[in-house]
Amino acid sequence: MKKFVQEDAWAIQAKLKAEVDKGSRIHTKVRFWHNGVLVIQFGIRKGSGELGHGHLPKEMKISQKECREFRVCHMTVEEYIAILREKGIIT
């Protein structure tokens, strides 16, 4: 399976319409809020787009496969939220 890279992280951020905080000189912080509650947060490394972002599935609280499906638009934001509800992460 192809590794997650910077481009994937930005695509996920855009799909979630997540908040972007320029953060440090090394990472940009991304935060996804649902109903006023912070649900997930992850960093996007600045610099080379080929640097790995393998932390995305863990930070999104879903499997590698689910994260890839979300990235390539086989899963909607609503379906992602439903998974998080099933896991008890959000209400």
C-alpha cells in the first residue's frame, strides 16, 4: 500500500474543512471540530512533499484502509463521522 505523504494530509484537511494553524516552522497543525468539540488533530510536515505522514490513520482514529478510502473519496465526511460515533469518540 502506498504510504501517506504531505499531499494526502492536505487532501484530508480540505475534505474535512479542518482548521489550519501554521504552528511551528516544522509542522502545520490541523484540527477537526464537530459540534464544537475537537475530534482530531494532526500535523503536516513542512518541506518535502514526500516525507511520510503514516501517523494520519492513528490520528484520525481509523484504520489504514479506512484512511485511504477517505482520502480517495470512497468515504464521505458523514461516513467518517458515523465511524467515530460507532467507536464512541463523538456523540
